[in-house]
Amino acid sequence: MSSSSNHKYTRRKFIVATGALTATAACGNGIGSSGAERIDARVATTLDFMYQTYPGTVDLANKASGMLVMPLITKAGFGIGGSYGRGALQIDGSNVDYYSATSGTFGLQIGAQQFAHVLFFMTPDALADFRMSQGWSAGGDVEYAFKDKGGNLAAGTTTALSPVIAVVFGQTGLLVGATLQGTKYTRIIP
């Protein structure tokens, strides 16, 4: 492949990736909406659903220094994909800041999925690190809660000692094996 052909191919991949991420961002996540009020309503509905469906999360919420609630993440891809959503950071039961969550993926993938997740910041330091970052990325330090054999939400000893715990769920229940690794959270003004 010549240098000119390679440059055109790279540019075409960039244009397709940009288009995929733009299309994903516009998939029903409140773009052009009434802003903070809509996010607040979605956050309240998401927390009600989570607490009723996974009662173990009430204990996590009571122990957490803060929670980032992302009510609706839309993830789509056709070879190149991405995800987007908006939510709110809650401290002591009040929404104090608003955030977007974005990620991009490359590889064998086709389809779309919608899900919600809540990040529980279990220590003041973890919450402070999140709030002071210019764009916090979920990494390997995030532990995931899951359903145990009895159907209860399990937060084992390792999870209980983790600075950040994630609960990822959708219409079909907890998304076991789901990962938020690489998702970037950025403060927004809705």
C-alpha cells in the first residue's frame, strides 16, 4: 500500500469513527433536552430501580462518600464503536455535578446496547481524585459488584475494601462480566 493510499485509509477510518461516535452520542441520551432537570429525573428513577431490584446497593450507598449515577449509556458499534451517556454525581443525596461518559472501541463488534451504572466512591480520597480530575478514566482499580448464587448483590471482602465499586445493570439485570475500563468521565454543564 502506497503512502498516499495508507493516508486515505487512515483518514477514512477516522471519519467513520467520528461519525459512529457522533451517532452514538445522539441516541436518546437527552441531547437538546431540558438539561439538568431531565438528568435529575433519570438519576432518581435509576436509583429507585436499583435500590428495589438490588437491595444490597442501599448499604453501599450509605457507606459511600459519593456516587456517580449514569442512568442511560448507549453503546453501539459496527467494527468501530463507542458509548455515551450523561449522569450526576451525588453527595449526601444531592446532585452536585453533572458528567458525561464516553468510550470508543475497535474490533469485532456489531449491535447496540443500553445500560445504566453507578460508581460508588467508598473513600473521601477516591471521591476527591474523581472530582479534581480533568477527565477521570475507569481503570483496573474499579471493582464490580455481582449477583451471588442466592440472587443477592454480592460485595465481598475485596470489593468492600475497594475505593471505587461499580454496579452495572440493564433491563435484563446485572451485566456480569461488563467492564467500564476505558470509559472517560468529564464534568459537563447540562
